[in-house]
Amino acid sequence: MNGESVADIIKGQTDMTGSTIETVFSKVSKTYAVYGTAERVMVHYADDAKLGSEQRLALAPLNPSRGEINGLIDGWRSGSLINSERKKYMARRFDRRTADALTVALQGDQAHAGVLLKAVTTDILDERTSLGRAEYLVVASICAIVMFLVLTWVSTPTGVPSANPAVGDFIAGNQIGLAAGFGCLGALFSIALGIRTRDIRTDLRRRDNFIDAVLRIFIGAISAIILFSFLKSELVALSLGSSKFELGGASTAATHLAILVAFLAGFSERLVGDLLSTAGIAGLAGIGLADAEGTAKQTSKPAAEANEQNPRGRDLADEASDHDRIQNDREAHAHHDQGIDNCVCDIPLTPEEATDDTELPEASGGIARAA
């Protein structure tokens, strides 16, 4: 048996391509057979050449979806070193659903088969995204913990390398390393809270996910350092109600406050960015842009608010002034033309311009008189 007929499709045998048949999902004598190999789900068409050609044409629109499914689960059938058995199980599950869709198509319902294949594709993408999300969280956790341990060690007086004592004393005494370390933990906490809604690619884009996870932790550390420096330099004040907090000093309260500030900077991705934007705007305003902005505000008029009485938001004051200007122009023209009659009946004619009565055309119309 070489797989030339539907009857030859038997588990453990080979098909016409030489692939070993691992599973036979459905089979109708002399009509069709849907089976699975180590690489994909296959279809053996009818023994009758005409019917087989019709079946191929009917399944042709489904081939792109079949190819997408095979591409998404291609590595799962053979399994990898990580979770190989689980991935093989998922591949068999999706192969079963794909085979059911192909059986529906061979029975004449291609539209419903297309919907089933689209659902299979969506579920595979969701599974791939879930795997990518798990890998993202693992990489972010490892990076955050390693950076926290290293930065905490650097922030201690005994942990700073002795190659440059001045730099070591600055880092340890000003708690820069401690702030960066807790900024990493804040970023990790933010990732953990928003992992369900965070835009993460599938595990097929593993490199992009790893880069994004590591960069997010680095951004948390840098944000903590920047916000910590803002507060230490007193460019930004931290207050709660009427109480003002300062990071200076070596007291326990100051240390805990530094930890909270660093953690908050790492947790919020936009906090430090907004502070930097505000500081940049303030700096530009100090070199003269504020005056230009104030002049622009004085010269530009705010747009009229649209309401029930003015649905299009027109500037009624400007329209009223335009109306008054047009009215004044009309009155001025009328005053200028006063006393001037544009009729030519009062202008005397020369003898050459006059027409004799005999040369005038005969009159027509009028009222007929009774005989």
C-alpha cells in the first residue's frame, strides 16, 4: 500500500508523500480521508478524479488558514527542551480541531469550516501570547532582582569598589544606588500589576519581549535616580497636606522616604517623564519664550463656545461689528450719492441726437375701439 487510494490511509502506513500516518481523524470509503502526520494535517481526496478535483477546489480558499495554523504550531509537534510534552499535547489538540474543520468543508459547508479555522488561529495566537507573557514576566523578574542586589551592594560603604573612593562615597552617602535598586522593584511591581493589559508579543517574537522587559527595568532604575536627584536638589518638593518632606539626613524616616520615592518613580512610567517635560518648559520660558507666549495669548482671541443659541460656535461679536461696518459703508455711499439722479431724461439733446416723429416706428398694441 502506497497511499494511492482512500483505503490505503491507515495508521502506521505511509501516504503518497512518504510521510508516516500517525492519526486518522475521519474517513469515508472512496470519498475522502483526513489524517495527521508528524508535520501537518493532511487530506486524501476521493478516488474518483472528478470528485477529487471538486474537493480540491472547495478546500482551496481554506489553504491560507491551514498554512497559518501549521506555521504557528510547527515547533510544537516535535517539542523543544522546555515543556516538550505539554507543547505536543497542545499541537495534537489544535490538529484535532483543524481536522474537524476540514471534515466539515469536505461535507459541503466551507463557510462554517472557514469560521472554525479562524477560531483555531485565534486560540493559537492567544496561547502564544500567554507563553510570551510568562517569559516576559520571568525575564523582568530576574533582571529586577539581579539589578536590585547589585545596586544595593554598591550603595553600601563596604560594597563600593575602592578604585575611586570619591565616587564610592558619593554613591553610598547619597543613596543613589539604593534609589536605583528600589526603582527596579517599582518597575517590576508595575509590570506585575499590568501584565494582563500590557502589549506583549507572542513567544515567536521572544527577542522583542526580552528587550522590552529589560529596558522597562532599566527605565525604572533611571527614573528613580532622576526623581531622587530632583528632590535632593530641591527643584521638586514633596509634600502631603501641610507637611513637607525632605530627603536630607541619615535618619530612619529619611531612608524610608527615599525608598518610597524611588519605588514610586520606578512604578510610574510617566511620572518622571512629565516632570522632565515640565522642567524643560519652565527652562525655555526663562529664556524668553514666556513673553512670546503671553503676547500670543493677548493677540489671539479664544474661540466662541458653541451652545444652544450658537450651535456653530460663531463669534457673534465679530459678526456684529462686521454688520455695523457694512451698514456704515452703505450709509456713507448713500450720503455721497445724495442729490444725484442717474436718470438721463433731464439731459438736453443736440439737434443731431433728436429723431423726427416720422422716422419713429409704428406703434403696436393698445386697446381696440368698438366699431
